[in-house]
Amino acid sequence: MTETKETLRVFISYARRDASAFAEELLCGLELAGFEAYLDRHDIEAGVDWEARLGGLIQSADTVVFVISPAAVASERCDWEVKRAEALSKRIIPVVHVDVPEEQAPLGLKRLNYIFFNKGSFTPALGELARALRVDFDWIREHTRLGELAQRWQARNQSEVLLLRGPELDAARAWLAVWKAPAPAPTDLHRAFINESEAAEGAAVKRERKRQRALRISLGAATLVFAGLAAAATVLGLRERTAREGEAFALQRADDEKQKATNERDAAVRALAERDEALHRAQLADTSAQEATIATIAAREAALHERERANEEAQNAALEREAALAAREREQEGGLRVLRELQACVAVPPLPTIRSRRQEPPGRELEISCPRARYQAFLQAGRRAMSEPPTIDSRQLASDRFINALMAANTVRFASGEPIAPDDLIAINIELGQAYLELAELLGPLGAVNSDCAAGRSETLRAALGHFEQAAALGESAGALRGMGCVRMALGQTPEAIADFERALTLAPNDTDIRRLLDRARTATQQR
């Protein structure tokens, strides 16, 4: 039987007027980090019991993340959410989206440690928030579970059948005994629920003792009757001995039942301890995976920033070169030789500006909250960009959208447990590799006049090779092997390219394009 891995439930409190987009981005980041995050997207309408609806969301959450912004600190509903979380003794973590004066912050948040998302990159702040959420994980999950049981007990007129018993009561006593700050304190309702459970169990023990005492008295009276009758006849003496043996058997049976109950209780306690140990090991493994995911996202973002900087410097250099050529034309007007030189220089196209996702206006796919729908939207956007004429802009946009599609595919696995089909992942990696390959071909002519563009071309070719190899690892196909061969030809690795094309032909023997590429690679080897 597969063990279900528990996740921490996080409720995001925010003001829609100035933090809606940030809250959605934070929701996606927490889901990628392995948390069960949710937020309220409904407007307040007349006649709707919004306090009951929001109260239920906060009650079921393990932690409340409060997004600080000018609209949030001025919102009566946000203030109500903070006070409701404090009344339920929920852990509250404030995150700063937009700075506000300290005196305007809710009173209950001033004593807490803030996490600042407005001081730099989003990814490091997300990592700090994930680490804060994992502190006291097991204790806080039990705080929420016992709180929900206590709320149900109170809502049903404190019915005795809903109280804790046996190993569950022992575990609740142990949980209450190990509490220490800064974990959220148990509420009065927590304590009342556990105390009433202890009282009910004590009363049950007393009733059992009273029943056993009455049984012993009855057996004693029967023994006296049989003893009196034994004096009259030998047959009655035999009956007396039989009664004593029956009493001994009953006492032995009672002792056996008591020992059996003790053994079952010990087994339940051991099972609970083993479950907690297994959950702890699973949490450590999940923590490592989450940190690796965050590090990958950070590395990709840093690489994009560095590429933007290099392209901007190359473009500035091209503009300076054109200005110098214009000055030379003014100084040497009328000369045919100067005119030809100028025409040759002008024939070199200026380096286009490569847009990043941060500079683009948000597309429809960025506003979709369903992970599978986001995956489909990014995939279609990448394919639309690939259908456009091959330019640096179109191929850069296509690669960005395919990367977003791969990230959304990973989100589908965390959110629903139903991963994207391997054939679809193979197709995305091949399309992303092709986008990078075409982008590298467009950067090739610019590399002759700018060293940064040459380095960018090499980096783009390596990225293309990585995605073709990833597609081949998921399932060997002619398309993935063809892409690997084309990249290696561009990198000057002709023998490896020939091997890739030959393997591709074994999978698609009638593909004339692959055969043409193989012949060209063999010709290049013979010329060397």
C-alpha cells in the first residue's frame, strides 16, 4: 500500500486591489516548492456570509501568509483575516510586496519577522519563505488536525462520541506536553477538548472497575452459598469446587483481556512512532528536492539576465561602429573606396535586442492559474512563435515559452499527481532544442564581429544539445537524434554527429533529410 505524503497547507491573505498578480505568482512558487497553497479569489457580495467562508479557509490552513501592501493594511477584510488567524492561534508569516509605514501595519504583525520580496529577486525570497514554512512542520500539522477535531466536537454540542480515546488521546497529551515557542500556542479549545477526553476516559475506567467489583461480590456470594450446601452432601461439595474453578477461570480470562488490551495499546503507540519517523524521512527528501528546484530556477534566471546584458553591450558596440563609419564618410566625402567600405560595413546587420520574459507584457497564459491549462497555453504560444519568420526575437520568445511549458508540466505533477505523458515531454524538448539551434544560427554572423555574441552562440548550442539529449533519454527518436547531430556539426564534433545521424536512420530509414545531413557530415570528414 502506498503511503500518502502529507503537505503543509498555506492560505495567502492579500488585497486584490494592488497585489493580485503578486499573489498568483506566489501561489505558483509555493506549489512548485511542494506546498498546498490556496487563496480567496471571490469578491464580497451583498447577502453572502463571507466571514464563514473565509473562516473555514483559515481554519483548515496550517499557516497564513499575509501579503503587506498599502491596500492590504487599509482593508477591513484583511484586518479581519489577521484577527481570525490570531484567534485560532495560527502561525502567521508576513511578506512585504510594497513597503508601508510601520505604524500602518496591523498590530498583530509588528512583533513578527518579515520576508521582503521587494528588495531583489523573487527566487531567494521564495526560498527563505519555504524554509520558514518547514520549521515545526509535524507539530503545526497536528495543531491544525486537533483544532479541526475540537471545532467539530464543539459544533455538535460537545458529543462524547467525538472525544479522543486510547492511542489518539496519548498522542494528543504528548503533543501538548512538548509545545514550546515560537510555535503557535495551543488554544483554549485545544486544551478543553483534550481535558474532556481525559475525563471521559477516566469515567470509563471507573465504570469498568465498578463492574468488576460487583462481579467479584456476586461470585463471592455464590461461593458462600455453595460452601453452605457442601456441608449437607458430597454432591453439593463437588458443585462448590466447580464454582471456585469457574471463578478462577473468569479472573484469568479478565487478566488475559487486560493484557491483550495493553499489548494492542503498545502496538498502536509503536505504529504511531514509526509513522512519524517515516514522515520525517520523507520530509527531508522532499526538502532536498524543493531546494534543487529553486536553485535550478535561480540559475536559469541568472543566465537570462547575463544574456540580456551581453546582447545590450553588443548592440551598443554595433551602434558605436556605425557612428564611427559615418564620421569617416563625412571626412572622406566623394571617395569611391570609402563609399565601398561604408557599404560593406553597413551590410552587417545591427544586433537585434533579445527580449526577456521580464520585459514582455504578460500574455494570457501567465494569467491562468490551472497548472494543466498553463502548460497547454505556454506550449501553443511557443509553437506560434516558431511558425513566425526566423528572427532572434521570435526564436528567443519560442524558447522562453517552451521552458515555461516544461515548468508548468512539473507543476501539474505536484498539483494533481497526473504527470504529462512522456511522448509530450519528448516533443517539447525537441521543439525547445530546435528553437535554440535556430537562435544559434542567427547569432552566428554576429559572432564574427562581437566576442560576446560568439560566446552566446556557443552557450545556446549547448542548451540545444541538452534538450535533444533529454528527449532521447525519455525515449529514443529520430527527431531527437537528428537534432543532436545538427548541434554537434555546428560545434565541430563531426564524428559524434555522424554517429547520431546513423542511429537516426535506423529509426527512420526513409527520411531523406537525415540521409542528406549524414552525407554532408561524411563529406566534411573526408575533406579534412
